Amino acid sequence: MESKKSVLIQMRDLRVGNGIAACIMNYYEYTIHHDFSIDFLLNRNIESPYVDIVQKYGSHIYSLPFDTSKPCKCNYNYIKRIVTNKYDIFHVNLSGLNALEGLRAAKKAGIDIRIYHAHNPRETSSCKAKMRSAVYETASVWIANRYVACSTLAGDSLFGNKPYTVLKNAMNTDKYIFDEAARRKLRQELNIDGKYVVGVVARLAEQKNPYFIIDIFTEICKKKSNAMLIWVGDGELKQRLLNYVLDKGVVGKVMFLGTRDDVNKLYSAMDVFLLPSKFEGLGMVFVEAQIAGLECFGSSQVPVDVVKTEKMHRIDINRPAADWALEILKYPKNQNQRYLRIKTGFEREDMMDALANLYLS
């Protein structure tokens, strides 16, 4: 009998709320039941239901000694020790220095299949980002020998003319359907009953254009005195954003909820969804929010792949915050229109074997 193929998946972490982790975990259980053993190499290991799942199935989790994107000989030596376990496949799901060092170590260890998985297009938001991409991502693409992307936008941006496979971010769409009982319960718990609730689900990071989100919300408050903003997610900019909220005079109207495991229910508590990202590889939160029946407002940088209903609105990222606020307020909230049953093309049951087929190919 042929032995199982062994896979080492590299990513930042396995926390709930990490879109990349969600993408992989939606395929995980099917894949390990089809003659694959899967281990994880993480920048950091934090408590999470995903961690519990992979440990239940016997997957090993390896964490870098230091969670840093700067050169670190200790991290590289650690990666080298892990990959010498002789995996058949090394599957990278992050970018930057750690991805490059993982791929270098995998090649040196003789791992034949080295997959570079693009979850975002090349970042061009600053000179520093362009330089980082030119160095690390270009070298990573050169060392890898298989290429995967979450969308054609991400794949074309990162891989150019190299052939690549689009692996859709499979999801359990049913759990995002509007839930009236959850709406009542959460709005009471959060003390936002009777409020016009703008929702954000995103990391507190530059990519998500967080200061502009606060600018837009401030303009909404000028038109709607009962407006509230609830933000699901955490990140390195939290303290700066708390200070910015203070500067903009909207303290008491913005709630940072941190990482939550009930995001699917929180969509039901919102009245509108906002995320004017500077760039997105795909942006699955927009699909989730549309399933929940929300009017969704994203930037022109969001791929058209996520436009599944007329409720998805893409606005020029260069328009001022006041214009965004006026666009958002054009649409009255109507709970009767939130009971949607839409086919998104991301249904997990339709493509459970996609990751296994990728590894087999």
C-alpha cells in the first residue's frame, strides 16, 4: 500500500479571523482523510479552535522561535531542521522574508514540490513595500516550482506569465445567512439597539486603510447622530487607531471588538459593511457580508470576483471620505431584504477535493 503524502503548510498563524487560515482549514479535514498527512509551520502559535482541530487529527505544529519579519539566523536554522523531516510538499501561504527562507530551506532539503500560494497581489502602496516585494517575492517565485493564487488578480500580479492554479477560498456559506435572533441578542449585548451600525471585519493594518475607515465613519456621524461602528479584528495599529478615534471626536461611537469566533453572527447585527482596502487578493469578507444581506462598500481595489449581488458596491479609492459617506447613506436599511439565498461559487461542498487534487497534481 502506498504511504501517505506528507505536506508542510507554512503560514502566519491558525487563529480564527485569519482569512488565509480559514481558506486552508475549510479544506483540511477532507484532505487529511484522503491519504495526506499535514503539519504546520507558523510564525506564532496562539490558542484557537483551528489549533484544536489539527491537533485532534495528529498534525504537528511548529512555531518559529521569533515572530519577526527581520533576518533571524535562529529562525532559518529552525526551519532547516523542520524541513529535513523530508516532506513531499512544502506549501507557503505567506509572503516576505519567512516565505523566502522557508522555500530556500525546502529546496536545500530536496523537497520536490514547493508551492507558493498568492493570497494578495504585489503590494505597491509605498516605496518600502515595492522594494520588499521586489526582493522577497521575486526570489520566492524563483525558488518555488508550483504556483497557486486565490484569484486571477493576485496570480497575474505575483506570477506574471508563469502558469498557476486558482484555488478558491471554499467556505460554509450557510452559517452566514441572516439570523434575526442573533441580531437581537448581539445588539442587546453590545448595547447598540436602535443604532445605525456600520460594521468592519479586518485586521488593524495599513492594507485595510483603517484611518480612512474612521474618516468615512466620522462623515456618516455628521448625517446620522445614532451611527455606531463595530470593528471585528486586531492588529499592530490598534493603539494608533484608538488615538485617531479620539482626535476625530467619535469616542463612544467606535467599538473595537478584537478577534471573535462569532463573526458570522455579527454580520446579522450590522446594518452596512465597510472596508475600503488599499488592495485585496480576494476579500472573502465581502462574500460573507453579502450572504448576510448587507449593503457592502469596498474600494475599486477589491477584485470583481467578490461581486455576487447588487449589494456589493465598489467605490473609487481616491474619492474623499464625504463622498463615501453619501454613497453609503443612499441605501436605507431594510431587514426584510436580508433573507437572501445566493449561489456564490465558493460553496465548500462543491469543491472539498480541490486542495487534495492540487497536491495530487
